Amino acid sequence: MKVTVIGAGIVGLATAWWLARDGHAVTVLDEAAEPASGASFANGAQLSYSYVAPLAEPGILKDLPKYLLDRNGPLRFVPRADPAQWSWLLRFLAACNASAAARGTASLLRLAFASRDALYAMLAATPMEFDHARNGKLVVQSSAAAMRGAEAQLRLQATLGCEQQALTAAECLALEPDLASIRQRLVGGILTPSEEVGDCHKLCLELARVLATPAFGARLLTATRVERLVVEAGRLRAVRTSRGDHEADLTVLAAGVGTAALGRSAGVTVPVLALRGYSITAPVRAGNCGPRRSITDSARKTVYAPLGAALRVAGFAEIGTTGPTPGRAEALARETDAVFPGACDTAAATTWTGLRPATPTSLPLIGPTRIEGLALNAGQGALGFTLAAGSARLLADLLAGRDPAVDPAPFRP
Ligand SMILES: Cc1cc2nc3c(=O)[nH]c(=O)nc-3n(C[C@H](O)[C@H](O)[C@H](O)COP(=O)(O)OP(=O)(O)OC[C@H]3O[C@@H](n4cnc5c(N)ncnc54)[C@H](O)[C@@H]3O)c2cc1C
């Protein structure tokens, strides 16, 4: 089959890998000059297989007024006169209940575990270098109430196959002595030894390299903007680009935050909204190893990942901002210096901002649409690096008529 994949981020490239491996003739289109120029460029680097709980959960409701008022908080919401934003928000609010959150967690955990297996299968078939390490993750809590909530989530996830331990503050400090700087507020943490890190951008470049080899034979067309999808009689006839039309038997829309607009051009509503985030990447100072594991500072909603000789620090989630909010990178640098004083050279850090393609339920949309010849693989939100390989394999299994490793129903577009 001739397949066009729109989007050369981690989701589109992983999709291309599985479809080309199935023998399809794959072409990947991207408007940017290089692969991974969107959300996959400098994300938090976490392969966070056991931390997939949806953003929509009952606890977030009580904090909503704060998010509307506090422009410096970790979450920020700017209301706009945009029907897509309000429709997304209503669906998000409808998902803020305990049963939807528990169902979402279970579905996302299954996809995440399948994603780990899928990534290992990919690496076994085509070794790729991307600073991949299984160093474990420690999520630290700063209040007794937050620790109780984290322990309740641990008990729920234990029934779903997660292996995690609740640690006291002293046990956290024994594992990560650098956390001494937050000793005053540290009440405990959840350790997940199986969690991994990696450089998503490097993996994308490696995927592009592998896809170009004769064994995969895929074509990557960069600097090719998709203007719209041309639908005739319920069938996708062509993908109209800045360089002419592309015709294929199947088109997979994996365009990150660009997916909603392209879906709309085909009459398909895709509830994907941009959640802006920020990261800095700071060189670790010679002789100072910094944190050994990935650390999430739950109170500040900031993640720290050791990545090669650097520390990647990511945080913030903004809905409705039209461009980068000044001061975010500086705030991440200040936070890093406060939590890990002297560990890295934040003055020499590179800074970045990107847009997470988020659905209201945090469940990605994977599978064929009602338009013949058009499938979706989008909306992985804050977890696209973690879920990309499993999402791609699920789509390939559905298209090949194979039994997928996970139930596709929760992810059906
Ligand atoms: C600050 C931050 C931290 C994060 N941390 C993590 C983390 O630690 N772990 C994790 O798992 N995930 C993390 N994520 C989420 C993850 O980065 C994303 O979910 C993932 O990169 C999405 O991949 P994608 O391929 O769907 O989108 P993208 O990487 O954005 O790729 C989409 C591509 O489509 C192209 N495109 C769009 N529209 C068009 C068009 N009209 N024509 C042609 N091309 C088009 C774009 O150029 C882009 O290259 C983080 C995200 C952010 C912003």
C-alpha cells in the first residue's frame, strides 16, 4: 500500500517505521526543514511508562480559579473567543471525575507498557543511539496531603501492573543526596526503578536515518507544508501541499498540534489543543553528577532528567497563550539552582518552548477515521515520547488486521 504520513515528529516517524516494516511504501511530509522541529525537539526526555494518569482528574477542579488568575503558576489558562478551546474545555471538565480518571489511567498504562515493548522491538531490529538509559524515576512530594494522594495512585497502579515504592523523606535523600536543598519541604516520594530517559530529538533523527535505508525505503519530504486534505465522496483523494498534491491509498495524520486544522479541512473534528511547555538543557558541571534518576518535583510540576552530560529540565502547561510567556526559561533555571545548587551551569543552558498536542481526556486518537483512506495518530499530549512506539504499532496492527497488544477501543478517533 502507498502511505503518506503527515508529520515528522516522534509519532509520525514511529508510525512510518512500523508501516514501512510491514512493507508499505511510506512517504513522510513535514513543513519544517528538519525532522523533530515541533514538540519532539527538546521535551522532558522521560520515557514515563508508569506516570500516565490523565491531566483531567477531580483534584484539578478546585485549583481552576488559581490557574485563571496566576500567570506565573505551573498551569495557566487564558480564555479565548475560540469555540474549539471551549468545546475542548467542556470535554476536559466532563472528564474530571474519579471513574473517568481511573479508566483513563488503566488504558494509558496498557498503551505505555505496550509502548515500552514496541520501542524495545524497534531497537532490537534497528539499533538507534539516543542517550537511552533505565535510571528510574523519583517523584518527590512536598505536603502530607500530596503524599497521601500519590500513595493512593500507587495502590491503584499496583493493581494494573506497576512496580513502585513509597519512600520517606530520609529514603529519598539516601537515594538522591542532592535533594538536601529541599529537605525542609520534602515529605516523601514514589520511586519507580523501571522508568527510562532518552533524547527524543536524537531518536527522531535516528528514525529518519533508518527509514531512509533500503530495508525501509521510506521517503522524507521536509519543507513541505500540507495546506489541506482533499475529500471526494467520503474518500481522501489527495493531500494538497506547498509542493503539489500527494495521492496515496492511506494518509496518516500525525501532525501534532497541526492535526486539528488539517482534520477540519477534511470535515473531521479532532479535539487536540496546544498545551505550551518549556525546557532548558544545562551542562552538568565537571565533577558534579547532579541527580542520578529522573526527578519530578510534584509541587512545582517540574521534571529533571539526566541526559548524557546535561540536565534537561521541563515544566509549565499553558492553554490559550498565543506565544511564549517571557521569563519561563529563567524560572526553570532558578528552580534548578534552588533544587540542585551547583549541579549544572544554568547560565549556559539552551532554552526551548514547545506545544503538546493534548486531547481533553489525555487519551490519544489512533485508528481509521470515517473518511476512507484517512487515519489518525495524534493527541499523545504530555506523553508523546513515551507513547509513540506503542501508538504506532497499534495503528500498524489495526491496518494489517493483526490482533493488537492493547484494546484499541479507548483510542478510537
Ligand atoms: C515542555 C515539554 C515537555 C515534554 N516532556 C515529555 C516527556 O518527558 N515525556 C514524554 O513522553 N513526552 C513529553 N512531552 C510531549 C511530547 O514531546 C509530545 O507529545 C510529542 O513530541 C508529540 O509528538 P508528535 O509527533 O505528535 O508532534 P510533533 O513533534 O509536534 O510533530 C508534528 C510535526 O507535524 C508537522 N506539521 C504540523 N502541521 C503540519 C502541516 N500543516 N504540514 C506539514 N507538517 C506539519 C510539524 O512541523 C511537526 O514536525 C513534552 C512536551 C513538551 C512541550
